[in-house]
Amino acid sequence: MRPDAIVFLQAVSATGALIAGLFFFRFWRDSGDRLFAFFGGAFCLMSASWALLGLIDPSDEARPYIYAIRLLAFLLIIVGIIEKNRAAR
């Protein structure tokens, strides 16, 4: 795949994740359910990781740190789900 297409797809993914995160934050504001806040934060972090991957040089040594941002996003989702299940009991 051409590098231009990869950067374009990463920008599209970053935009989509940011929009999803903003929707989750709006649902959190309307309902007060913290699960939506965790999902909103996770999607905003995913958006940041895809944006950074599109902006840096692929051979740069900082790439593992960018993937750590994605790991943090998935951890936020897991924490949100665990908290939601504990609150239901």
C-alpha cells in the first residue's frame, strides 16, 4: 500500500474516533453514566494515537510509545466495564 494512502486512512480513523469520543461525552453529560465517560476518553486517546502515527516517520523509534497510548485507551475501556459491573451489584 502506498504511504499516502496509509496516512489518509490513519487520518480518517483519527477523525472517526474523535467523533465517536465526542458522542460518548455527550451521552455521559445527558445520562451521568460514567461508562460513557470512560468510552469517550478511550476513543479520544485512540484518535490521538492514530493522528500521531500519521504525523511521525514510520522508522522513528517513538512508535512503541504511541502504541502505549492505544494500550491506555483499551485499559480505560476495561476499567469502565469493570466499574459498571460492580455498580450493578
